[in-house]
Amino acid sequence: MDGTTAKSRGGHSFFEHDLLPENRSFELSDPAGGTQNRPRQNSTNIGNLDLTQAWQPYENMPKTYDLFGDGSLLIVDSPGHLPGHINLLARTGQDQLVYLAGDAFHDRRLLTGEKDIGTWHDAEGHVCCIHTDKEAAFATIRRIRELEAQGVEVIAAHDPNWEKMNGHRFFGAN
């Protein structure tokens, strides 16, 4: 077999090992426990980050990592899409939060509940899904939906409607 498993079938979880610059990267601990955060080999530019902290619950999210220790940027364990998938919750003002959902959902109708996570059959008849764990992805989407209902702005990686309505908010845009 080519390394494809039942969970990764139809997914895109294969990345180049040297995609990120080693001197500016570190590996987060496993949210389930058992590993420590560690800088990548020769990492020298990770600033004053506290890499010893544990993942903690925040609101309805069971595992978050307060990157700077001040609540301004939380890394959110967002299981379902791919192993290790994370999202970000950023404080952009006194009472303003933005949730960067990455690939947690690929169509806003999944967030609103108008659609369900899709599956398909590959050429060999195996059931495929863009998420490696459909049930975990559904739970992650449900938590994001709850945050949005509380007034948190949610932005997904592939949301053309958000881009059309908010494109001027991109960094560097005129």
C-alpha cells in the first residue's frame, strides 16, 4: 500500500517535511498529553514564548494554548480535518474576537447547519471524506457555531463570501 489509510483516504494530509523554516518553528505538545513543546532543530527566534504551559479549556473549547500568556491569541485544538489541525482565536479589541477556522469547514452552510459534511466513494468503492475524522470535525464545527452565536467573528480559509464582503480587511490591502 502507498501509505494511505482508511482515515486518510481522500484527504490531503501529506506535507513536505521542510515546509517551515527551522529557525522560526516549534512543535506544540500533544493536546491529549504525553509530549512537551519543543523548538525545531536550531530554533533561535521564538521570542519569549512560554513553551512549558499545558493546554487549557476556554469557553466551549476543551483544549486551547494561550500562545503569549495574555489571552490575546489562543491556539485551538480543532480535531477532525487532519491530525494536528489547529485554529486561532484572536482578541482584536476589548470585546472583539475573531476565530480563524482554517479548514474546519469548507462551506459556510456546514457552519449554519444547512448542509452536512460530505462523503463520496473513490474508484475502489471506499467511502472518502475531506476530514479524517468526520465525527470529530462535526463536533469542532458545532463549537465554532456556538462561538459565532456569542458574537465571535468566524473566518474560514475558503470562504469566498467573507472575502467578497470583507476583502478590504486583508493585511496590506488598499
